[in-house]
Amino acid sequence: MATDTSPDRIEIGQIDWEEYETGRFNFDRKTVGSTLSLLAVGLLWLYDFLFVAERHPVLEQDLILFELSLNPNNVDWLFGLTLVALFWYVVVPLYQNKRMTMYYWSKFKQNTAAIWSLGFLAIIFVMGTVGPLIIGHPEPNWGNPNAPPVFFGGEWAHPFGTHRTGEDILEVTITGAQVSLQVGLIATLFSIILASVVGATAAFSGGWIDEVLMRFVDLLMTFPTFFLIVLLVYIYGGSLFLLIVILAFTGWGGTARLVRSEALQRSEESYIQAAEAAGAGKAYIIRRHILPNVSNTIITAATLIIPVMILTEAVLAFLGFGDPNIWSWGRIISDGRNHLATAWWVATIPGIFLFFTVLSFNFLGDALRDALDPRHET
Amino acid sequence: MSMAWYIGRRCLWALLASFIILSVTFGFLAASPNPTASTVAFDAAQEGGDPEEAVETYEQTRGEDRPLMEQYTDFMIDMYTLNWGDSFNYNADVMTVIADSWVYSAAIVIPSTIVAVLIGFGVGLYSANNQYTKTDYAATFGAFFGISVPNFWLAIMLILIFGVVLEWFPTSYDTTVDYWSLEHAYQLVLPFFVLTTAAVASQMRYARAETLEYVNAEWTKTARAKGVSEWRIMFRHIFRPATPVLATILVADFVGIIFASAYVIEVIFGIPGLGLVSYNAIINMDTPLVLATTLVPVIIAILGNLLQDILYTVLDPRITYEGRN
């Protein structure tokens, strides 16, 4: 599909066959790099868990502009792990396959809304990953409560105004961006992994394994997830870590179904037969042939799951079922709700960010589907 | 396979699904400290009593000191015989509480569902028939807005604009108003609007995607070639084959969207429906009521799925009574 329309076609002689003949255990740079860096995150977590006392920073460094103080909790560690995985399995492949990347990019950029969304999400991403390192935790300031935003009688010191206990709304918004990113990316990553494994296994194994797995997915999809989450949060409490785990384990049903049907189509193809004839095992075929070939579907589905995760977290935080120590966008909107007449900006401004983040992910997912999946006609 | 066998099998599946879900719920409850028990312990400690003793007494009255298997059997029997226990807060059977509150939920959920289906299907169908026109783009953009806007934030913004600034609508719900009165309908305008935006958007998107498949179908071209009127084509040749799938979406996705949205909206506007009752039950650690209010939508979803499967056999004569394919 893609190679037919691409202007610079590859001649067969140009292909470096050595690259493809590495066998079962291939130690290319990417495999080594990703394994080592994921391992490093794991070891750092162990170090933090075993040797650094709770509430004490792992790293404290006075940079000239601000003081860097890293005191990650479990969610932050998972977030680090997710970012590393994102780097090795999204950024690096995009860089390695420059030709495909340019091809998809040329299709993608026809969609103006998606380009704007990508730009906005890039800002949110930097805001949510780097921002909290610089500003730290929003501190109450009793001397300056309910200051209006700039252009509405406020000052540039607090461009978005302040909360009734004096927290700067910009700082709260930045912290909220971090929370939303953490929930969106971590929960999506894990639910996507789960969905891919279950979907591909069901498609390729068939028989009773397929039946049991898909029946389970049916059950999960029947369940109105929101109420399951409410019930679980009620029983086990609503820490951010737990919420992410719950979201990851409840949100994968639809994607698993999608992966299964895609994988079913793929497993009919002759290269699978060839691999089977050459003596490849089931696990190897799933990992080496089926998953890479359904990765377009997986990526598109992931982009469309992220906003759902973010919205669900925001709703739960809004209802007050979230972690009371974390400034989620949902929580600040809930705080501002009772003071609409005196301080409208508290609920309004973080809500605008939440709305545009979700909207951008939806636009992005839609554009990605158009670019990556030519068979999908809508 | 015959149709009766198919429907029978679906009924069995619904029973099995409810059985699994209730069992899992029991598992969750048994594996964690009962939130109510910790409240009891806290109260006892505050009054100078022994918290552990208080919890034990509490567990004894609830029968939680018995073997797990016995508790499980009792739990399941109680669930299936609709003996769901008493609410501490209302001092009444949870079923009575739910029976008293559902009318308020219905007051926004039912009109919103009807309007969402009419508008959603209508616009979706129109959009599919006029693909890539300005109206289509506007409708698609509207759908994106409806899907992306956080319901609770939209509700608050509407309260801010129409309640606080313009003072057109009341900012909170007044329960003393007569249920069947114009005034009641008037104060439901904002909640109804918020609930409908979410529902319309998802209906529209599905309706557009589904009907698009039939817009360029051979039979549509044939019908157009022999001079069938556009209206007849739209309803008989495009909408009709899309109905089974649309009905599926209506039931399956809708229960999730509408109930979950209504939950938050009721909490924001203070409408004493199922959502607000459930919310208060959670705040007050009223376990039987929390369980009932979260399981009722689940049971409705299972029944809805069953209904949808049966509906499918009626709407789609092509269906084979085999398994999934």
C-alpha cells in the first residue's frame, strides 16, 4: 500500500538482507538500548524504594534558575518508564524508518486541525513533564486569595489568577497537566499492552482459548466501566496509582477486539504460512509478524483511548473520589464550582485546558487513523 | 440453529454474566476492609470505646465472621432475590430508596435519550448523504466538540453563564417543585442540555459512519438510477440496513454514556436521582446503597445487551444463529 505510492522506491539490491537474518536473538542497538534503559529505570526505582527514606528527595541540585528537587512517587516512576517505552517504541522507529515517517507525515499534514492539535499537545507535554520540576508543588498564599487573571484586573505575577487559598492557577494547571499526562499515558500504555497480548493470542490460538478470552472481553464491554471504577474506588480508595491501575485494567476490551479482528485477517496471509513452514513457534509469530503488522491499529486505538482515560480521571477527581493531595484538573474545577460568582476563573481556566487536551487527542487520533489505515473509510 | 435456541442461549449468557459480575463484586468486597467498618471503628475510638471490639460487633451483626463460602452463598441468594439490604442513611430498604429516586433520573434521561436519537440519527444520516459539504464539516466538528467537552465542566460553564451572570435559569435544583409542572421542566433545561450534547455527539458519529457504508452501495445506485425519490432512498435503502448496528450501539454504548453522564450532572445540579443518591452513599460510606446504585446500571446494561441481541434477530433477517465471526 504505502510503498506503491511512495516516490522513492527501494530497489531489491539495496536491501541489506543481513539486517533481516539475525535469527531469534538479535542484539541490535535498539533492543539493547531499550532493555538497558528500562532496566535502569527499574533499578533507580529499587534504589529509591530501598535506600531513600520516604518524603526525601532522590536528587537535589541547585540550578541557577531554580532548585531541582526530585522526589518521585510510584506514579512518577511508572511515568518515567512509560516515557522511556514511548521513546524506544515510537520515537526511535519513526526516526529509523524515515521514508515511511515522511510518507505518513505528508498524509497527516493535510489535516489542519490535527496539526494544531499536535502543536497544542506538544505544549501540554512539555508543560506536564518539565513544568512541575521547575515550579514544584503549588503553595497556598494566604496574602493573595482570589486574585483575578491578567486582563481582568489581575497582574502578570499570576496570569491565570489565584485560588481562594492563594494558589497560583497557572501552577495548579501545570500540575494538573502532569496528572492528566500520567493518567493518560500510563493507563493507555498498559491497557494497550494487555489488549495486544489478549487480542493477538485469541486470534492466533483460536479454539477454546479464543472463546474464553473473547467472552471475557464481552463481559468487560457489557460492564458500564464508570460504575465499576466508582465501586472499586469506593472499596479500595482513590490514590492516583490505584486509579491508573484500575483504568488500565478496565479500558482494554474494545482494543483487544480490534486487535483480534485485525490479527485474524493477518494470520491468513501467506507470510505467516511461510513462517510456520520454516518452523517458527506461535509466540514468535505473534511477536515478530502479527503484532508489527497490526501496530497501526494499535497506535490509532491508543490515541483515542488517552482522552477517555483523562476524562474519566477528571470526572472522578471532580466528584472528590480522587487523591485529595493531588491537584488534578478535575479537582480544581470542583473547587471553583462553589465560588462561580466570586472567582469564575478557578473553574473556567483549567477546564479550558482539559477540554482542548481531550479535543486535541481526538483530532489527532482521527487524523492518524486516516493516515495510517487506508482501508478505514469514514 | 433455530431462533429460539439462539435467544435461549443469549438469556443463559446474560444469567452467567450477572453471576460472574456479582461473584467478582463479592470477591472485591471480601478482599478489602469494609469502608463502613472503618467508620464504625473511628466512631468507637472517638467515643472512647475499643475500635476493634466495635468492628467485631459490627461484623457479627452483618454476619461477616462466618466462613467465606457461607457468606458468598447468602450474598448471591440475597442479590438474586432482590434482598439488597438496608441503607443506613435513609433507614430504608435500598430498593425503596432506588424506587423513590429513579423518577428524577428518568426526568432527564428519557427525554434526553429520545432527543439524542432523533437529532443524532437525523444529522448523522444527513451528514453521510452530504459528505464533504460545509454542513457535514460543521456536524463533524460539532460531534468532536460534544465528545471532547467534559460534561461536568460544560455544566458548570452553563451555570456560570446562564445562572450566575444572566440569571435566566436557577443554579440549583429545587426539590419542592411539583414533579409534573412546567416549573419543574424549566429547571431541568440546563441538565437536559448537557446530557443531550454528550449523547447526540456519539450517536451522530456512529450514525454517520454506519450509513456511509450504504450511501455508495450498489442497491442505492440502482434505486437512484430508476428514479426513486431521495427521501425514499435515505430511509428505505440507506437507513434500513444500518438500523441493526445502530440499535446495537444505542443500547450498548448508551447505557454507559447516559448513566455515567447523568451521574455527574445530577451531582452538579443537585437532582435527587440515582446518581446523587449513589454519590451521597459513597460520601457517607453507606455500603449497601453504594452497591445497589452501582450494580443497578450494570444489571440494566446486561438486560440491555440481551434486548439488543434479540432486537438484532428481528431487525436483521440476514443474521445467522452461529457464534461470533
